[in-house]
Amino acid sequence: MAIFIARQQGEADAEARPLLSRPEQNFLGKYLALYQDHIDAEAWSSLQHAEQLPEQLRQIATAAAGNPLNVTPDLSSHVFCTARRACERFTFHDEVVELQPGDTVLLPYEPIRHLVLDGSVQLT
């Protein structure tokens, strides 16, 4: 997920980065630097002529689409979330869901995505 958020372009950057707190942004930067150091030491240093590979391929945060390091998160995965304010009702599997401030629930991400993006719901 960290690599998905850190990609330099596209929807991931436009949606996810502004939602990260300053400590989360710092953690993301340090995590990516540590992971890049690991990839450099364990993968690229053991390959002959790895330095001849294009930089965009060797850098984890800018890896091209289709690269196994760039995995798009499964939006149908369940997440814990807490309502920060009263949310508009929505239907999920023929059931009406209404979140009130302070409610903590386990739901698939996709039906609450818009609520996360507008700040009504916080992932916990």
C-alpha cells in the first residue's frame, strides 16, 4: 500500500496523500527509503549490470505499471472506520447503513471511499 500511495503520479497521489497526517507522511517517507535501501542491497547489487537498468525501473516509488511492486489495493477489502460526523445513508448488500458520530464499524472500503475522501469517516 505504501508504494501505491507514494507513486509520483495518478489517482493514488491525488486521493491518498492529502489524507495522511504529518507523522504518517514522515513514516511513509522513511519506510520507502528503508525499503529502497533493502531492494538496492539485496536485489540490484547481486545482479550484474543492474546499473544499466533504467532508473524508473530501479526506483520502487516510480516503478512502471505492471511492476509487481506496484500493487493496487483491493478496494473490496474490509476496513475498520469511525464516523467523524453523521453520514448520509447508503445501501450495502440490500442493507441500509447509517453512520453516526463515533460509530466504529467494519465495512468494505469501496462503499465508504467517498466518505473517507470528504473527511466524514476516518480509517482506524
